[in-house]
Amino acid sequence: MADAGEGPVGGTVPESLRVSGDFGRSTFDPNRMRRERHQRLVSSMVAHGLDALILTYPPNVTYATGFVGTTADPSYCHMVPAVAVVTADGALPHLFAPRGTGIPELEASHHHAISVETESGAAALAAAVRDIVGRPGAIGIDEMPGALIGTLPDILEVDALADPSTAIAQARIAKTADEVECIYRAQFLNELAMYDVQAELRPGLRQCDLTALFLDRICRLGTASVLDPIWQVTPRHRAGGPRSSNGELPFPTPTSDRILRRGDLVVVDTGIAYEGYASDFGRTWIVGESSVSGRDRGYFEAWCEVVSRVLDVLRPGVTGAELTAAASLDGKAKPWLAHFYLAHGIGLESAEMPLVGTDLGPDFDASMVMAPGMMLVLEPVIWEDGYGGYRGEEIVVVTADGYEVLSRYPYDPFGEGRVACW
């Protein structure tokens, strides 16, 4: 992160983003984070009657052990998966991964250099798991790599492996202070890079040129992207855009070598990682315009109104249904695209629980009760066929008595330098 305090190559950076040394909003202790996550996971296992967990899904492995896969090549995590074994007795978890962990407490005796993508590796893992967990009453596994399907149940001598998804989700849904700090730092670096990209936005540039600018900047900041950067040229007419299966405005669409033209409405979505935790940057730009007015400005103000209404009621104990009701501008209909959502969570995945205002329905929203440490990415999409619209994203953490907004990037050209819409 050597040049995080130097400011971007182009563009104007607010003084609040000019930093030196530690750029965080609070202290960060990775050892404490791993310890507290492990404690939460074990407590949830006990509550759900699970004696052991076998974890292969990369975010779950990271949560249990602190091991972070190769972010720059996510496919590596699936081709050469790591496996974590967690026991309900609170003992240090075991990690099975071909390469080193970088985690001192695991390296001595809890890291096993085994690849599970071969029959011999799967058999070795199964035998090691049997030695670690003994004969527990209930073992949960999140995903079953192919080589384990015909090996693991037989060696463990169990008829079936339990689904631990609820136990894992309940452990992960509320973030510790260190997890929140990781998300803040990821968002900070993401926003810092975007000053460079937006400064270069002009007619004649290609979508993929913006990707090159973004990837170059985050590389120099010492981090990597967790998703393909999106610079979607959004049609102002549904009929003028790509076809979608539900007949609605499609989002997102892949980045290509499309040439950007003056007046193009560009919906931006990028994400990077810090210690495995994702950021989520979302804004709408107009190519070649330094300010907007009229209908375009109205869509932005409507988006701000939705976000402001949600934040007015956001606090512990409030349900997703209450947030959805507060967001409705007319008290009846959802003001965002029907196939989208009001908010999603963020953490070791760029979109995770809690989900609010989705097509899962009002009963699901009512079951989602806000608690301190929950993260929300407020992401309503305001759009009107024939005219256009606005989409942005705000990362919010629920606190003991309300909320804190972690994203601070301005809304230009719509917001004329504003960094807060609430």
C-alpha cells in the first residue's frame, strides 16, 4: 500500500483521502480477527448441533482459518481448493492446502500440504479428518469437491453429511470490528483508484481502457480486483439495449471494446479486496459532461431520497421489511428496478446476507432483523424507460445506536462535489 497517501495520478482528491502511514479509520489486528471469527463459528456450530465442519467454499475457508486464496486468479481457488476442518471443541482449525498459509499458528502442526483434487489426496484428507474429529454425531460440509464424493463418507463411516449453511451464515452475517475495518480499507483503496479513472473519462475511450486504468492503479496500490470491472453503457430506452429474459433493463453487462460517446450513461461497478474482504464501488457517470440538470438530475435526487429514507430508520431491531417500506417514495411501489434489490450485504463476498428488497418477498424481508455489525450496500436503481436513470452504492454498517457510512466518493457529475446524500 506504499503510495496510498500520494493521491492519484489525475483528478482531485479530497484532503480527507490524503493519508500517510496507516490509512484506516481504526486499528486492525488480524490475529484478533481470526480468533473472534473462530469463536463465533464454534458457537454457531454448538447451537446447531454440529460436532465438526469440513469447509471447501473459499470464503468459508477464509472465515474459519484466515487463509486467503489467490485473489488475482479466482479460478485457482476452485482448481486447487483449500479445505478447512473445524471442531466444536474450540481447538485450532486445520487447513489442507498445497501452499503455505502465512498464518504462524497454523504452520506448525495444523497445516497439511494435501491437494484434494486427486483420489489419493481425497483419501488422505478423509483419513486425516477421521483422525481429527473421531466419530462425531454430526459433520457438516458446505460443498463437496468431485474427488471427495466417493471417498469422504465411506472413510468417515457416516451415512450423510449435514448442511451447515445456516450455522455458517449466522456466524458470518454480523461483522467484528476488524472485519468492518477491512471493508473500510478495501473501499478506501477502491475509491482512491476511481479518482484516476474518472479523471480520464472522455469520448473516444473504450470500456476496456477504463479497466486497464483501474487495474493499473489498484496494482500500484498493492491490491487486486475481485470482479471484472463494469462500465455499462446503460440505454435510455429499454428497446435500445440488449435483450433480457425478463424484459427488464439488464445489469450488469460485460465490458467490451465499445467506444464511449458523449452523453453515454455509464453505470460503474468495481470491487477490490483487503485481507480477503471486498469493497463495492457504484456510481453513474455521463461521458463528456461535468454537470447535469433536468430529468437526469431528478433521477439522482430520487436515488438520494431513497437512501436517505432508509438511513432515517436504520438501527438495530429494524427489519428489512421496514427498510423496504421506508424506501418507497410513494408509500406503495418499490422505486427500484423490479428484478434488483434495495440492499445486499458485503464481507468475504461482494454480495452476501443480509438481502433486503429482493424478489424473495416481504416475508423474507420481515425475517431479516438488523443487528450491530451487519453490513448493507444500499443499491437502489432508479430508471425510467425512454429517459434514463441513476444507480449508486453506499456501504453502511449497523452500529449499536444507528449506522455509519463507509463510502465517501462524490456523485459527480450529478452531485457537484457532494460526498453525502443523506
